[in-house]
Amino acid sequence: MKILLLCTAFNSQTQAVYTALEDRGYEVAVVYAISEEQMLKETEDFEPNLILCPFLKRYLPESIYENYPTYIFHPGPIGDRGSNALEYALKSHTKEWGVVILKANELYDGGDIYAQQNFKVRETYKASLYRQEIVRASLQALEQFFVHLKNDEKTPQLLNPIHEPFAQAKRFIDWSKDDTEAIIDKIHLSDSFPGVLDEILGIQCYLFGVHKEDKFRGLPKEVLAKRDGAICLGTIDGAVWITHLKEVGKFKLPATYVLKEKLQGIKEERLPLVFDKSYNTFYEVSVEKRDNVAYLCFGFHNGAMSAEQCIRLKYAVEYLKNECEVLVLIGGMDFFSNGIHLNILEDSAKQGEDGWANINAMNDLVRSILYADEVVTIASFGRNAGAGGVFMGLACDYAVGKEGVVLNPHYKTLGLSGSEYHTYSLPKRVGEEMAESLLNDCLPLSVEKAKALGVIDEVYAHETYHEELHNFAKSTYDDDFIRGKQDYLEEHREGIEALKEKELEVMHPEFWSEESDFHTLRQEFVYKVCPRETPERLKVKPTKEETYA
């Protein structure tokens, strides 16, 4: 069956559906919803049997749904219609929400429903609910969909009123009246888009990344402290941390990068290198220990890692090597890691220099993992990972994944060749030919497919993941393994380092040359520039006959 994914962007939900369909053996292509003419042309080129729309922010033209069976994923239960579904779910503090797959027709979210999957709503921010519960429910609904489609089992949609747009007026924070929980709720339901519009120290900006603070107190909206790029603001009954701001018309950055000299005199309130989570506050690096295993968590916003964050994480790895027998890298709540920090590089007045510092700091971190020969190291891909974040994980002795997680083991979509010792770690696992294919195709990979290829070692079910991960981790430590690892690294260190130096040699002009594609592609990524066409790697590949016709 030929299935076309018609989408606004190739986001986490679309990639999860894409990899699930690919793993089922379907012929899958992607078309971006840019214009009716373009959509229709690319759809006709592929001649799909079926169109699925996992993430679509514009109306579908009649020319599509009248000529092809087209089904839309909607992030809400039966009867929910319109945009901003998750905002309304979080605002109402509902305990249960859902995903439906409905047939596209002339009614806005009004077609018959062919699959539905409900889930419990976590107390979290909108993007986290989307990346985890919505994506997982989408995959579960997809399983139902094919059965129901085959049997023509459908449920009429309840034609409830369509949501009003969730305007900024509904998100507005009144710092003189809203308590801490109300402020957290408003930022949560607006994160990661569009954020809450406010004014901080005279700068009009959107607020993101809120964390409750137990210890600091001050006047409402008073800046009380800063830490690792975040700022702490007083509330009428406590305080909150805001990690990121976005000036109107610009892009998201750590809050201190936006406020700069306006924070003069505000103290940097540091935490221990590895925080024990004994009270509510903002932190990025923490550890949990169980038996002989240490689980290193690093919750960097959107998985992006600046030079400074890489250095801190490297120090944490070096410290924990002496505190455990097995070190498991966990990553954050929504991402394992996505590599270097593109937004900070775009903001830099010395982009080449700071980019070079970032990739070298990332390499220093990977080196500390790779040469940790006193312990067994394990990468836990319990969340999605991309680019250098994947290869940081592959520097570990073992890599395991949670079902449904997607990896993007490539760099070239941003004009980079990459480092992080990937020319050593990836061929070591899959061979030179497959490594080149993964790096050049620039396509997402399910952890199930990654295991089949040898990229990772194990995949565990969602429901039992943490217990199975722990049992696996406990089973890996062995004195003979450690001795063998030490001997191997001692023998091959020179060759491994030579591969890394070659990576950096290729990367140098990508950061420093004014003609490098990286600068343009990074800017488009950071400013979220709407694509002008479907990326070539996702388009329908012409057959040999078409190519030479």
C-alpha cells in the first residue's frame, strides 16, 4: 500500500507515524502542506492509496479529500473540534484526553471517526503532553485504524461547537493576582508555542519553561536570582523560575541571554554539580542511584546542549565514574539529546568561534563517556534523540531504547558533517556501508529498526521500560568485561582519536566559512522559517525509468 503523509512539518508525531508505517512495510512518502497547487501536484506524482495527516495546521482543499481517501489525526477525544485542543484540555484540568483519526470532509474536524485512543493527562506542559501522550496514543490509534478501515467500522463525530482561538488574552498573567500555581498553569498550556506574552525588565517577550521554587521569596515579578540561563521571579505566594524568553519577532533563548546587562547585580544561585532533588527548584543535571547503577539525568531544553552545558555534564560523568559500577545516561523528560545548541550559536556575535567551542565541548563530553573504562556505560534512549545527541549515546558500551522512540542519526539537514566520534561509533555497530546510508539518507529511524540494524542493543516495552532497563544495567557489570574494555581502548585509542580529528578537520570550514550552508540552514531552523517545498529526502523518489526517461 502506498501511503502519503500530508503535514505542516515533519515533527515528532509525523516522524513516529512515518517510522511505524515504514516498519510495517508500506511505501511511504511525505508532502508538506504549503499550497493547494503544490500539494495536489506532489500527491498526483505519488498516486497514494491513502493519505494520513498526523500534524496539519491548515484546511485541506477539496481537491485532495474528494480524490483520495484522507484521514486526519486530531489531538482530542470524540466531540472535540478545532485548533488549540491541548490548551483547552490543560485549562480545564481534565484527567483524561484522547486522539482520534477521522475522515477528512468539508466539515472542520467533522468526519467519521475510524480510531480513538484515550490517555491519562499528566500535570505537565503542553509540548511534553504532545511529544509523549499524544504521540503514543497516535501510534495506538494507528493500529486500530487499519483494522477499522478494512472492516469499515466508524463512529459519527459529535458535531460540537468548534473551539474559539486560544488568544493571548486567555494566557495573560496578572502578577498582582495570579498565584504561583495559576502562573505555572498559564505558561504550561502555552509551552512550547506560542508562549505567554509579557514584559520583563522593559523587554516585550514570550515566557517559556516554568519551574516552581521553594526557597526564594520576593515581590511579584521581581527578579530574585539567576541560574544556568534561567531567572527566578517572585509571585504573590512564592516564586517561579523562567528558563527561556523570546523577544517579539526574534527566537527563543535562555532568559539571561535575552535580558543580558539588565540583570546586572542579580546573583547566580548555583546548585551542586548533581542536584539531589530535595526541594522544588530549577535544575538541569541530577542523579538517581539504585543498587550498583547510577542514572544520570540531564534535562536540557529541547535537548539542545551549549558548550557550558556539555562541560557541566562532562564533570558529572567524571564524578559519577567513581560512584557506581554502571552509569546510565537518561537525558531529559522529552528528549535524550539533540546535540549542539543552534539558538545560542545564532545569537552569538562570534558564530564561528562559539560553534567551534560548542562542538569541541561536545566532543570532550563524548570522550569522557567513551573512555570511562572503570564502569559500564549505557545510553537509555527512552526519549527521541537527534544528530550529535544520538552519537553521544552510541559512545556508550550499550544502547537501549523504549518502544515508539525515534532516532535521527544524521547531521546533513543542517549543513554539517558532524563529529562526536560518529565515524568510530556508528561503523563499529553497523558497518561502513550502513553507516554511510544512515548519514546520507537523513531519515528517522524507529528504535525497533535501529535494533534490527545493530545501532542499539535492546528495545523494551513502554509499560515495563524502567524495570527492564534496570535489570539489564545490573546484568552488564563484569570484571572480565571491564578488563577487556580497558585493553581494547588502550590498543585503539590512537586510531579512535585520529577519526575524531578527521571529523573536526571536515567540520572546521562548516563553522568558519561565510559560504557554509550551515549558517543559512541554522537561521531558517532557529527562526522556524516556513519551508518553500517538501524536503528532497522526503519526496517521492523517481523510479529508474522516470529518471532516465
